[in-house]
Amino acid sequence: MSRFYITTPIYYVNDAPHAGHAYCTVNADALARFHRLRGDETFFLTGTDEHGQKVADAAAANGVSPQEWTDRTSARFREAWTALNINFDDFIRTTEPRHAVAVQSFLTKIYDNGYIYKDTYVGQYCVSCEDYFTAESAPEGTCPIHGKPLTEMEEENWFFQLSAFQDRLLEWYDATPGNVTPSTKRNEALGFIKGGLRDISITRTSISWGVPVPWDSDHVFYVWYDALINYLTAIGYGTDDARADSWWPSVNHLIGKEIIRFHCVWWPAMCMAAGIEPPAHVQVHGWLLVGGQKLSKTMAQQGQVRLTDIQPQALVAEYGVDPVRYYLLRETPLGTDGDFSLEALVQRYNTDLANNLGNLAARVATVVGSKCGGLSPAVPMDSVLAERAAVAVDAAAAAWENFQPHLALEATWKLIGDTNGFLEDNAPWKMEPGAEVEAVLGSALEALRIVTVLVSPAMPATADEIWRRLALDGTPTSVPLATATAWGQFPSGRAVVKGDPLFPRLATA
Ligand code: MSP
């Protein structure tokens, strides 16, 4: 059995979750669900990044302690993920004791290996990024991401000797062509490395909200340096090393494009410095934009976008969980930027869900009711839909495996379209009850059963509901994909139920 370890970034708790975070988390969840369905031993990690200046500032601005603030905001992420039916295996908070253990043992290894030293650093800092900028990267003295003035910071800090890893990183990139996808983003990461690497300041004395440095009690670790290690904490690094060894380095980090440098340059170098393998795969995604602007918490606070309109829970309350999940997965491929719009969501809902999937499920049940007494007929082994289903299963599986949920859904919807087309061509509603109509409906029911399995990573609740209406045993995910999608399994004599419309059409503006 293969194993599949997937992570989202851990989200800052300076404010509430929004649709951009939902985009990443829903994609990771659907990928994890696909791998579980395929029979892989799967571990899906998400969580919250709770240290650093930005979070300490948010707590102070709200008049509460950092711990109280992080407890409150981390809970909001959990609530959002519950609303979106996110089935994570672990939710890590970087303020947990297990994380301090992992960070301290990982960084002590790097220290003992001689890659950490003390020096004074003066630089231009953006608190929103929790990052320094150079005169080249921020020529105007303002942050290129947040547009805010940078602050000059001078600190005596501990440094990580990133510059020592330039050649090793380049060798690693050479040896592992698939380590960062898509290739455009891989080239960007390579560009950072080839452009020259400067050592990085990894501790702070200006704040105390962080993991203490074990060898120097005046310092806490810089938030990014502690955050990346979460991916090891959750698999037991420092607390259950045998377990950590069994999962690492076969990991897939799903991340947004602005944190490439941290994940594709710093993190592999940190792993090398600590004497472990770098992460096997980083999949980069773009940003969801509203009217061409990034949907970010910081900009929302400045009133540039109205994020209150696009909080995950509000979307789910308005459109239902599976339409929101479907829209996020189907509309924007992993790797490119996408426009987030309610018009496009409603369009996808009415076209793909109401007209195609919902209509297929309803019409099959209706005709089984009128022509077969409501009972499923036997599945003919020789059916044009058997071939179509096999093509769709292969294409969808390959797309999920390649981190292309939008293509997996496109292949699945092709089978839905083929099945609807098959019904229109044969018009079973015009046939007399008998062998001919039974053959048509037996094929259509079996195709719908396979569609339901294929839909399940994206829309688990809808898949369960269709399965129930089809009166099938177990659930769409109770047997592995390869077995579940083999043609010819729909048992005859099942009492198929039509039920209420799965996706009542929405009014368009
Ligand atoms: N805490 C760091 C990550 C540490 S991982 C070791 C962080 N947090 S964040 O909350 O600012 O962003 C988390 C993720 O959300 C990033 O991958 C980012 O790209 C993603 N998104 C934030 N806004 C987004 C959009 N508008 N669209 C898509 N994803 C975006 O960075």
C-alpha cells in the first residue's frame, strides 16, 4: 500500500479564515480523500501558525493575551473547516508543547552541526510578512506585498547559514525534477537560489511570543523558522522518531505562491542542515483574487476588499458545503491565479450541479420509477457507457494523482455528460417496459454509481446522499477505487428513490 502525506500551510491567527484559505484547504482535503479512496495510507495535516510579531500585535490590539487571542482565532479556523467538511487527520497549533519539543530538538541539531552563529542584523522589516526586505526587493521602502512602509530593525540575533547550502540545493533540484510543481514555480525557486543566498536571522529578542531558544534564554525563534518545522512535529519528530522516520520525506506541501522561498529554499536547506532529507514535493498554487486583488486578511483590515462577504462559513450557509467545495476545486487550477466571484459560483452551480449531476440523478430515478417499478434492473456488461466510464476513471485518477483536481472533475463531468447524452439518445421514457428499457436504465444506473464514487473526494456529502438514494450497500468510499469503479456491480432489485432536487436551481442576477 502506498502512503500519502499532504499538508496545508499553517494559517496565521491574526484574523479569521477567508475564501483564500478555504481554497487551499479544500484542495488538500479533496486530494487526501482521493488518496484514501485509492487505498493509500493517508495523513492530512493542517493547523495554525500562532507565534510572531503579527499575532502578538493582533492580540494587543484586541486587548487580550496572545494565548487567549490564538485560542480564539485558531478555533475559528477549526469551525470553518468543520463547515467545509474538511477531514484532516491532525490540526497542529504551534503553541502546543509537542511543537516546542520538535522545534528545539530540530534546531539544536542544526546548531550542533555548526550552521547557526550569532551576529548583528540591521534591515527593513515588514511585520505583515514577518520578513526582511532588501533595497532590491523593496526599492520604494514599502512592502511589495502589503504596500505598507517597512520598519528599520536592528537586532543581535542568531543566524542560520543558508549561504552554505546553495550548491547542495542546486544539486538537489538537479536530481529531483518533480520536487516543485508546476515548473514555472520551480523555476522561480531556482531563480532565488541562483541569485545567491544570504544567511537568515532566526531568533528575536524584541518579542517573547515564540519558542525559546534552548541555548540562549534571551531569544525566541523567529516565527517562520519555527513554523516550517510543524510538518515534522505532527509526524512525531522529537517525540516519536520512528513514526517521523516512517513518513518523512514523502510529503506533499500544498502552498501559496508567495511562500515559495520559505518552502523551496529555506526549508530544504534547514532539513539538510539538520541531517534529514528535504521534503519530496511542494505543490504551489496561485491566489484567488477579487477584482484582480489578492484576498488577504491584511488588505481586508485596510478596507480594500470586503472579506466579510467571503468568509467560508457564510458561503456554506448561502450555497451549501458541496457547491462551495466544487467551485473552489473546479474553477481555479492549482498553480495559476483565479478570480473569485459569486457570479461564477452560481453559474457553476446551475450548470454543472443542477443541470448535469442533479438532473442525471433525478431523471434516472424517475424513469426507473415509471418503467421498472422503482427497482434497479440488471447491468448489461456490454454497454457503450462501460467504455466511457473506464476512460473517465483513468483520466480522473491520473488528474488527482497529478494534483489537478479541476481536470479530475472535468473527466468526471464528461462521464455525467455522456450518461445524460446516452439517456437522450435512447429516450427510455418513450419505451415500453421490458428488456430494452431495462438495459438502458441498468447502464445509466451503473454509470451514475461510478460517477458517485468519482465525485466523492470533491463532494463527499452529495456522494453519500446519491448512494443512499440508489439503495446501494455501504458508502461510495467503503471499497477502494479500483474495485468500486469496475463496471457491472449495481445489484438488481434495489428500490431507487428520487428524493428532493439535490441542487435546486439558483436565481441569477
Ligand atoms: N503562516 C504562514 C505559513 C506558514 S507554513 C509553515 C502564512 N500564513 S497565511 O495565513 O498568511 O497564509 C497561508 C496560506 O494562505 C498561504 O499559502 C497563502 O498563499 C494562502 N492564501 C492567503 N490568501 C490567499 C488567496 N487570496 N488565495 C489563495 N490562497 C491565499 O503565510
